[in-house]
Amino acid sequence: MSDQTYLEWPFFEERHRRMQIELEAWVAANVSVHHGDLDAACRELVAKLGAAGWLRYAVGGTAYGGRHDTIDTRAVCLLRETLARHSGLADFAFGMQGLGSGAITLHGSDAQKRRYLTLVASGQAIPAFALSEPGSGSDVAAMSCSARADGDSYVLEGEKTWISNGGIADFYVVFARTGEAPGARGLSAFIVDADRPGLEIAERIDVIAPHPLARLRFNECRVPKSSLLGQPGQGFKVAMQTLDIFRTSVAAAALGFARRALDEALKRATTRDMFNQKLADFQITQAKLAQMATGVDVSALLTYRAAWQRDQGQNITRAAAMAKMTSTETAQQVIDAAVQIWGGCGVVSDHPVERLYREIRALRIYEGATEVQQLIIARQTLSAYEQEQAQQ
């Protein structure tokens, strides 16, 4: 089991430490490696997480089933880190409950929150966050999916792709162009129930680490105006504020993968006999382990700094981007090193480090690719410098 001394860091409160101890025991007893029907496994995990009360941390508002009135970012990150260390699919199931409903937590009306968040928090409904399109992933302003006002309804036309929980979700938070202004200022957000006429699952997408993923098609999909989430033309802000919360939790998931990889590498290095000594006795192995351990701590520090800052009400756009970029890139390196330490065994299908190798790759792309995080960090840093110079 990974070193837990980081829980003593000042980022955490006693309630976080108690939660993590309880969570660790629950995961060990209730979560195992997925085999078989992927959709059924995800539904089962969501139901389990909901029944045990863990999904209450994924939504905000005690009146709507949430654990707290606002989302406790540190708790969400601890949850994702721990779940990821045990099972990538369990982390996915929890993380998507938060991301899929996060816009409703932040901008939903009382009626929307009561209808949807209570079901998400209990594990009775699965949400999805539908932002990406075939022609607009990182460039959200290039979105072409549209929603036109028609009487007391909006009519959606277009496609979304790479949608996590696509095909199993009970409802989708969909971003579409409503045209109040050019580019990102002309987008709005809508809640679309999965059984709404005109919404179809155009394609299920298979990826290297199996998760429910789909391409959606909207063909004259009519939704009531009460489905509008927040204000018209504010969709970009809704999306970015949602991503700001859960981008930090992606860093935590990557951290969980990296911790598991380091554990597996240490196990192999200290038990594998080679040339009349243990693999861990070689200086070259020690150097690799040192880099891995340092990378894990750097990732943890950046991740929980960002989570702590958000829980203090601070703007974390830059800090979350740093955490997401560093944790996902570092986890890729740590996992690759673990595969190398395991040698041939490390590339055997379904070995723990082989599973991690497949799991980590997508995290460097989704919820903002590494290159996008670099742009965010650079722009925020330059802006802060320019403001500082102007004040001198």
C-alpha cells in the first residue's frame, strides 16, 4: 500500500484523513478489477458508490444530496486518487458523476438541482458532459452544434464525440451555439435527457482503456426552455468553471495511477533476483526509483495545493493547469518505468502495470490536453507579470 504520510500535510483537515481511512477499507472490500460487460460494470460501480455515500462528495448542496453545500475539492481528489490506485474504472465512474453534473451544481436552478443532483448523489442516475465535437475539442470556440429558440423550446442540431458515459448516461449536459455573440461568447448549456426524441447514440467508441464512450447525434432534438442551464450565451463560462473543479481531480486520478505503479515497481525491485542480488541493489534501479518517488511527491504537492486553494475560494485556473499537466505527464513516466522494471511481465495483458499503461494515456488528453495546459499556464503567468509591471 502506498505511503500515507502525505495525509499529514497541512492541506488536509482531520475530516479528510478520517474519510480516506474509511474509503481505503471500503474500496478494498468492494472494488475489484473489471472483467466482462463494461456498461454493466459501470452501472454497478455507480450504484455501489451511491449506496455507500461516496457520490455525495461529487455534487454540491446538502439540500440536493450533496455531502457539503459546496464541493469539497480536496475530498474529491482524495476519492479519485484512492479509487484510481485500485481500479481505473472505479475512478472513471466516480469522476464522471462529478463532471457530468458539475455544471448543474454550479449554475442549475433549484428545480434542476432537485431533479438531477439528488439522483446523481444516490447513484440512481448517470450524467455525462457533452462538450467535444468532431471539429472542436481543445478549441471550444469552434463548436458547431447549434440550439435555436423555437417558441417555448430549443431545437438542437449537430454532433458531440468522445463523450464519457455516452450510451449509458441518463442525461447529458450539452453545450451548443445559440449565437448571442461570435465565438465562445455565443454558447449555451442545456440538460438533455437521454430518452429525448432526436438524440441518438451514433457510435460507441472503443479505446485502449475500456470506458463507456460515444458519439452523439442531435437531429431536430427539441428540449423545453427550462432545460437551459444558466443564462443564454454563458455556456463557455459554465464549461470552464466546471472543468476548473474537475481538472484538479484528473490530476489526483493520475497521482493514484502513479502511486500504484511505484508500489508495483518497489515490489518487483525488492523481490526479483538478478546476477546474485536483488534488482533494487543496482544503482541504475535506485536512480529510477528515486525519480519515480520524487515525481509522485511533486504531483501530490501541486494537486493538493490546487485543491486547497479552490476550497479557500481562490481562483485556481493556473494552479489546476499546473497540477493536471504535471501529474498526468509524470504518471506516464512513472508507469513506463514500472513496466520497464517488471520487464517482460510488465507487458503481459491484464498485469497491473500493463493496465496502468493503458489507463494513463487518455488523461494527458481529456479535460484539456497537456499542450492546452501549457498555454493556460503561460498566459496566466504573462498576465500576472504584466499587471505587476504596470503597478510599478
